[in-house]
Amino acid sequence: MLEKECIQSKGFKNTRVANQISGFQFDIRLMYYRGLWLSQIRPITVKVDGELIAPEMIKWEIEGVIYTEAEMAEIGDVQWNVLSPATIHITKENGLSSGYHTIEVSHRFSSSYMPPAMDEVLSFGDHMRELLLVE
């Protein structure tokens, strides 16, 4: 079951490649009343403990498939369902230390019933949540 907040507490953890910590991940829920095609999602901004994460370090996982934001912009036949969380993967050498971390997320979307010039207005808002990472 999804939590009310955009940033979910479940799923926050360091990630590993070949048994080495390579980054971390967290889940977000869609704060819109219906699903979105991946090409409608605009780039996400992520800050962790006040540090802005570079866009090239961010990937999205939707229904088990991992995408870069550039790939998502070209995909018009895959939808982020309103009932499924997206996992945000961040590449960060050594991941995060155990303890509390402040996660901030801001992202926007385009809408089929609004002109493209309105993209910057249609926002899921800015979300911030303190999460506990247990390693």
C-alpha cells in the first residue's frame, strides 16, 4: 500500500553492483489523479542532505524497467500507473551512510489537455522527507 506522501519510506536503501555499494534508491508515488506516459514526465530534481544530485546520476525504474530521463522523453507507449511507485536510482560512490537523510524531490509533467507552454506550471510540487537508512 502506498503512503500518503510523495516520497515513500519503504524502499529507501543503498544499492549494490558486484557486491560494492554503488548508490542508493528511494520510491516516489505519482501525485496526480491518473497515470502518465513516460514522455510526459519532465526532469526530476533531487537533493539529498542539501546536495543537488546531477541529472546524469538519476535513473527511474517503472514497473521493473530502468530508464534514463532521455530515454523516457522518447517513450510514448509506457505508462507510470497511479497505483505503482517509481523507484528513483541515484549513482553515488559508497552510497549513503546509515542514519537519517533529508530527501527533496521536485518534478513536473506535461498534460495532453494543456498547451506545451504550460509544462512549467503543471507541477507535482516540491516534496521533502527525512528517511532512515539502515545498513
